[in-house]
Amino acid sequence: MLFLAACGDDRRVVADDAPDQPLIAQDAAEPSETLAAVRARGRLNCGVHQGLVGFAYTDNRGQWRGFDVDFCRATAAAVLGDPNAVRFVPLAIGDRFEALAEGRIDVLWRNTSWTMGRDAGERLEFVGINYYDGQGFLVRRSLNLTSAAELDGARICVQSNSTTALNLADYFQVRGLRHEAVMADNEEAAREAYAREDCDAFTGDVSSLAAARTMLGNPQAHAILPDVISKEPLGPVVRRGDDQWSDIVRWTLNALILAEELGVTQENVDDMAASSSDPQVRRLLGVEGGFGAMMGLSDTWARDAVDGVGNYGEVFERNLGTRSSLNLARGLNARWDADPRGLMYGLPVR
């Protein structure tokens, strides 16, 4: 520094710990075509599963319910200020990416695994993980099985043209085990084949198997084996090239995760916005910082999302956890600071 000063260098030296300054609106990403389209039509077109208990399904009144459905509503609340401004588009596994690429949906919230081939090869962009899952096996308790290794020579129902079928083949090949894959066009067909006893086991994501078990005649007669044979990080997908829209979906998911960490709930969000002195809470809820402008949104975008559906923990418990028919433990989807620890980690809004 002394040498530079002696030479008349007028470059400034900035301390490494200097606080980051938020970008002004003019420096933010290019205006989003998707955001403009959503605002023009007054609703979000959200791709979801055709019918999977816990994640996306219609109740007896024809109302959409589920974990992914709530994230659709949170996105609509962040963008339009209204969690009900959503058109749900049910999509089969073979149609989901085409529907997104063609613009028939604005975002895909459909229990879709983030893989390199999809992210790098399909001109799509995964923008986060809302559920850490893994592939397992559903079997009849009467078989007295305790491990997937005991399925040597078994008939296994699986959905065709899916990563599930590929994982199944890899698992048995690596272990030198035999199996007969009973292919089905979709998850429902695979479950029905299992119910007819066309196969000895049904394989799929553990969360999907838990949902399938609730629809069998005697759910208690079936068990999910403890083996998890794959990593299935599930999350939202958008079209590549619309950076601002990617940010909106990514940070809406993150806002719900961070809200749980900070104790912000659907019930207390307004009180927290009005009275909290915690800078993290105040930035998240738009009281200070002006972060919404970076994404072309209102500063209350995160507050609106939490007010619409609750924080991540509330969404989980209502649809998948103790308050649901699935009764799934948080497991890897627990907060990073929970006991036991999970993988859910809220990125800082600052």
C-alpha cells in the first residue's frame, strides 16, 4: 500500500469485511418475460402432479391440496400478493418438461429429482430443493422381509421411463442380484399392479410409497423397507434464460425455509413485521433493505408468501408430517440447526 501511494496510484483499498451493498433496481436482472406474463394474465400457471397424496391432489370438494401445491401458492403470493391466484396444471411424468419448455406453465412444482442430465441437458434450470427424498421399496408384511437385499429374484413394480427404473437396475446389477421389473406407465398403474399382487414389491421415492400405502385396502399390511438406494433431491424447475424469474422462485422457497428458522409463522407474520427488532426478520419481511425491487417485486414479497401458506415447517407438517395421513418424519428435511440435524438451511437475505 505504501508503494502504491508513493507511486501516485489512486486505486481504493476496500476492507474484506466491508458490508455488501444491495444492488439498486437498475442493476438487477433483466426484466422477466415470465413475470410480465404472469402479471398480465393475473395468475400463475403451476405444473403439479396429476394426483399424489401429500404432494398434489384434489380433495372431496375439488380443491387442490398438498406440499407442492402450497409452494405454488407461495409463489403466487410473492408475485401477485394472492396465494389463490394459481391455475394448477396436472402433468404426467412424460409431459412435465415439455409443458415447461413450451410455456404452458410458468414453474414446475412436481416432485422432480434434480439430476445433471436434466439441469445441464434439458435447457431447464432447477432453482432449489424443497424435499430430500430417496428411492425405497414397499412390500407386504407377510413376506417377513427386513432388507432390499432379500429381494433377489423378486418381481418389482416400477414406473417406466423414469430415473426410478434406472436406479432399480443399477442397484441389482451392482449387487449381483436378479429381479424382474414389472413396468407400468405411471405411478398409479404401478401401485394398482402391486395391489393386484402382480409383483412382490413396489419401488419409488419413499414419500410416494408412503402416499401409495394410504390408498391400499389395508395400509398396515404393508411396510417400507429401511433401504434407501438413491438420492432424490426434489425441487422446482423453470425455463433457463429468465434469470429474474429463477431468482423469484428460488428466493420464495428460501423465504419459507428462513421464516421457520427465524420463528416467523402464518399466524404471527404481521406482528413480527410490525414489532421485531431482529434485522434478519426485518429484512425478510420487507421492513428494511428494499430487497423485493431486485426481483421486480414488492418489498413484502416474502411476508405475503408466509402469510399465504405458512413457513416451511408448517407446510411440511400440514401435508406430509404429523398432521397428515402420511405421518412422515422430517428426517433430512429437518432444519440444519434441529436435533437431530437436517439439511434445510435458510440462505441469508442481506
